[in-house]
Amino acid sequence: MKNSTRIQLMAMMFLLYFIWGSWYGQMSKYMFTSLKATGLQVGNAYAAFSIAQIIAPFFVGMIADRYFAAQKVLGVLSLAGAVLLYVLSGITDADSFFWVILVYCISFAPTMSLTTSIAMQQVTDSEKEFPVIRVMGTVSWIVVTNIIGYYGFGDSNMIFKISMIAAAVLGVYSFFLPNTPPKPSTSTSFSDILGLDAFKLFKDRSFAIFFLSSLLICIPLSFYYAMANPSLTDSGMTNVENKMSLGQASEVIFMLLIPLAFRRLGVKWMLIVGLIAWIIRFVGFGYGDASSEWLLYLAIVLHGVCYDFFFVTGQIYTDSKAGEKYRSSAQGLISIATYGIGMGIGSWIAGLVADMYTVNGVKDWTSIWMVPAGIAAVVLVLFVVLFKDNKVKAA
């Protein structure tokens, strides 16, 4: 691949995650502070992203990939997203906010698959070249959250205005990306998107337990995305967005450690370590405060272990179990079940729990965080007792 093409694709990833990172982690604080939203309204807003994640594979696999060049679809969706972000920045009612964020998420979610598709069709060696391109997304997330934290934009509509500008830039930039024409003969089928063929893998008990654990752990994962920022703010921590970016930094570090961990631990113990890390971080969020801020920092930096050792390791495990025949179906099934169904349910539950432990406008964060900690503990016990496989065909 030419260096010029690599730079183009890296810039594409940077812009995409700049758009997402501008608002996603800060939306809950904005809604609680500026829109005076309830926990349930915040949970529903995050669930909108999960709904979009379920719809997106159908749009990309059944329509975009078959009939249009991917970079042109990316451009149109990004420009439409910029318009919707502008509308979002002016809404002052939490109920109205939900419907617009839902439409926006439906326009944004497909861009994540489209950028991956564009990059994958341009690289010559995906294992070596794609990680360098994709890591720019993590770098971008760190950059934008630090900008927002430095200027104190986390509770204002500036998070959507910054995202809007980036979306407009990506929209125009997309039309100058390398051409990625539709390929009807290789388009993802309806059964691939639903993951119907992958149901055959459930004959393997360990895979079935892994699948169930992945879905269930996305419930506490939703608590993190929806509630971490306002929880840290209420704890007395300053420059929350800047400090939360340490989680993305740790994600890069532990991503690089995955090959070594596979050799030393095996897939079962990597997944167990990931689950234990989830429990520890939620306890840290629950009991950390201004006098024990180290607990909050621990909870933040454990993000790399939590995400990489469970979700990235899980993707590798799924790939190895499915093989060439069921690879697309299995990854499609896992994606819809986790980021769609699991996180959707989790966002709704997080909102209900936040309201349950709010009295006179004050949230009992310790009680709130013990709920996802308890869920993660149940998943851990289920996994340790029933999951037996400790190998992958190729790490």
C-alpha cells in the first residue's frame, strides 16, 4: 500500500473517532446538567446507539456494499450527521433529544463499518497494516476528550458543535478517499448479518457460555459509558475528560500485550482476568472519592484490561472457533448480541438504577456502581464454572 493511501486512511479514522469521542462519553453529563434529564432518559439516549448498531449491519451489508461506492456513502452519511448534530446542539428538552439522537446514531453507526471496509479493501496485508490505521481512532479519542476537558465543554452543547465540525470535514474529505466500489458478488448475505449460520457453533458448550457471558457483560459495560463521567464529576474529580482519556491510553498498551498474554495465559484465563478487572473497576468507581482518588484512577486505567482482555480476546476466540466457513456469521452474531442487544439492555437498566438511587437530586454512586459489579461477579462465576476451552487455533 502506498504511503499516501495509508496517510489518507489514518486521517479518515482520526476524523471518525473525533466525531464519536466528542460527545459519547460526555453526553450523560450534558443531559444531567443542561437538560435536567432523569437517569432513564439518559439510559434511553445511550440505548439509541445500540438500536442503531443493530440496524447498521443491514444497511451496510445489504444496501451500501452492493450498490454504492463505500467512500461516497460515508460522505453522504457524515454530512447528514453534521446537520443532525447541529439540530441536537439546540434541543433543550430531554424527550425530544432522544428522537434526534436516535436518528443521528442511525446515520453514524454505519460509518464505523464503512471506514473499516474502505481500509480493508485498500490494505495489502491486513494483519500488519490495519492496526496502524485503526489505532489513529484511539489516538483521536484521546485528543478530543482532552480538548473538551481542558476547555470544560463536557456539560455544554459544544460537544455536539465540535462533533458537527468534524463530521462536516469527514463528509467532504470522504469524496477524496481511494475509490472503494461496490462488490455485489462478495456482499454480506442476510444470514451472515443475522449470524444464523453461527448458531451451529452453540453445540460447543464453551462457545455458548462465552457468547452468553459476552452479552451479559455488556450490561455493566453500558454503566461505564453512561455513568462514569457524571460519577467522577460528582466525586470531586476535576478535568474529568482529560483523566478518562487514560483509559484509552491503557487500551493501546494492553492491546500490544495480547499476543504475549495468549502464550502465557491461554484464552480462558485472559477472559477471566478481563472479568475480574470489570469487578475491580466498578468497586473503584463506587468507593473512590476526593480522599481516595487513587481508586478512581485505578478504575479508569483498568479500561484497557477490561476491554482488550475480554472483547478483543473474544473476537479472536470467535474467529478461531468459527473458522473460514462461519467467520462472517459468527462475528455478525457477536456484534449484534453485544453492542446491540446487550448494551441496549444495559443502557436502559443503568438509567433505571440511577433513578432508583437518586434522592432529592443527589445520586448514591456507591449503590449505583455495586449493581454492575454484582452483574460482573455473576458472569465471572458462570464463566469459571462452565467454560472449559483454553486454546485458540491461532493467536
